[in-house]
Amino acid sequence: MKLDDAAARLEALGNPTRLKIYRALVKAGDNGMSVGRLQVRLDVAASTLSHHLKTLLVVGLISQERQATTLICRANYGLMQGLIEFLVDECCVETVCTPVSSKAAG
């Protein structure tokens, strides 16, 4: 992953509303969640939600699929895994360390 791509994705997630959207889609799993359900769950105005979804879509963190009249959003797990790998790729290359587990860091 290129540095600029990683920065754009992290910047997108740096907004609290977009982070809430992404986390809701992760919780929804492979089935995803409709835009309408996201709007109700997060109590966000339709125009605001649309703006934030577009930002996440542009950087590839989510995908959208139309099913009849419903727009389904899904988290892009592969891309997120790549972003996480990019962040820790060179862990401890200049020293000896024990990486912290994700559970202990929380």
C-alpha cells in the first residue's frame, strides 16, 4: 500500500461520524447494512450520511450494492486488513520488541 493511500484512508476514518459508520458496517458483517438502516441507527441526516458514505467509498473502505430500491453498504475487510498490515509492517525492524496484542492495547 502506498503512503498517500494509507493517509487518505486514515484521514477518512479520522472523522467521528465516518468512524461510527465504518464500525456499524463491520458489526453488520458480510450482509452489510442499508443506507436507511444506517441513517436510523446513527441518527444522521440523509444528506450528511450521503456525504460521509461518499468519502468512505472514494478511499475504498466501503462498497455499495444496489438491491432493487435499497442501497446496501459493506465494509471492505480486505482493504482494512491491508491498512493494518501497512501500519505494522516494519514493527521492530530497528530494535527488538514484543508487539502489543490488540486486546491488551484496547
